Amino acid sequence: MNILVTGANGQLGTHFRLLAPKSEHTWFFTDVAELDITSPEAVNAIVDEKSIGLIVNCAAYTNVDRAESDEAAALRINGDAVRIMAAAMERVGGMLVHFSTDYVFGGTLYNTPCGEEMSPNPTGAYGRTKLAGEQAAMGCRHLIFRTSWLYSEYGKNFLLTMLNLTATKPELRVVFDQVGTPTYAGDLAKAVFTIIENGDYLRHEGIFHFANEGVCSWYDFTKEIARQSGHTACRILPCHSNEYPSPVKRPAYSVLDKTKFKTTFHQEIPYWTDSVAVCLKNI
């Protein structure tokens, strides 16, 4: 089978690049310079030229704050482009693997992990556009993986930012009233890669939640990054979200329930602090 990966230079896409040489399938990797995913003509052309039977969509508009002032741009990438890819896969009888976010929740306050059956209720433009992408992906055979707090060795992410700040600042204040689970992009990519390689993608369809095991706040996440990297000179203090004004209200609690994923695909998921250690070692 021929597989197309979009957003291939991002965190997830890079990890799929690392895994692809181990695959029995043929993988093609594109990013914005090679493919305009908002163009039906461009998407259909590459699908036909490369005989693509599966698209793994790692492309996304992820600037949560900027999306509030330019929701149309976010929707083009997070919603409209997904509809174009789904239509292309429906036309050729293929499948779309798409990634979504815990930010589709948050409008209702929860204190138990969010399951796939819970009604989405995003608090901002980013969540709304990602929810639109989920709905668009359902236009063909699909697997949608919601994840949270994604980080890796690559690109721009919270772990790399805090790794730098805890090494260079004497003191940091980090919010403690937003709770979720950090997810290592390498773990998510490996899980989906396994689903493709063992043929589970042929047997299942729908929305699944995947994040690393465990729960923490952004403050806890920062403390663990500093502890594991030996940046002990930086004093890290907890603070409230309202001490850092933002154009968007972020979910206060967006822990994802992964029971459906584990019982369907029979994969073990690493604990979040263990995956932080793996990522830091690779760095």
C-alpha cells in the first residue's frame, strides 16, 4: 500500500519519517512546500500519481492564541483541508488517519477523564476548527486520534521551551490550574504506525483517545522537565491561569480516557514521566 503523510516536517510527521524504513508499505512525505492540502486539485493529483490508499494527516494549524484572531486561516488547515483529503480517499476507496485534540473539550467542567462518547464543547477557535476537522474526516473511512499536550525533540513545543527557560531563568511561574497529560509524539506515532503495520486499520474505524498515562498540570510538567534535565537552579512557582491573560480560555481539565484505545488495539501506553526521559535522552 502507498501511504501519504502530510505535515511531514512537524513533530508527528518527523517521527513517522523515522519509522517508515521499517514498514512493508511505501511512504510518501509532504509538507507545505511540496503539497497545498487546501487545493483539491493538488491533493487529487498526488493521490492519483502515487496511487495513495491511506493518508496520515499530520498537518495542523496549532497556534491556539492566533487562531482567535484568524479563525478563517485555522479553519482552512484544520477543517477545509481535511474535507478535501477525505473526499480524495472516498473517491479511491482509501482511508484517512487524522489527529485531533483535547481542546475539543473544555466548555463544560469535568473532573473525570473525557471519553470518546462525551459531547465536544470547545472553548475557542482552535478547538472549534479541530472539531470541524473531525467532522470532515468522517466523509470517508477514517481513524481519528485525539491527543493532548504534544511534545517531542523537534519543532516548537512546551518541553523544548521549558528546557531552555529552566536553564536560563532564575525563576519561572507556570500555571497549575490546567490539568491534562503530556504526550510524546514518538509514542503516538509508534502506536499509529503499529496499527497500520499489523492491519488493525482495516478492522476498525472511528474516534480514539491517545495520550501518555498519568495526569499533571503544566506546573508539574515543568517541574519534571527541570528535575530530569538537572536544571535545579531555576525556581519554579505555581500560578493561576488568570495571571497570564490570553485571548482564549484553555480547558481547565482535559484528561483523555484511553480505555477504548487499549481494549481495541491491545497496546500498552507509557507513563508520561518515562516518555519525558526518553525524549530528553534523545535530545
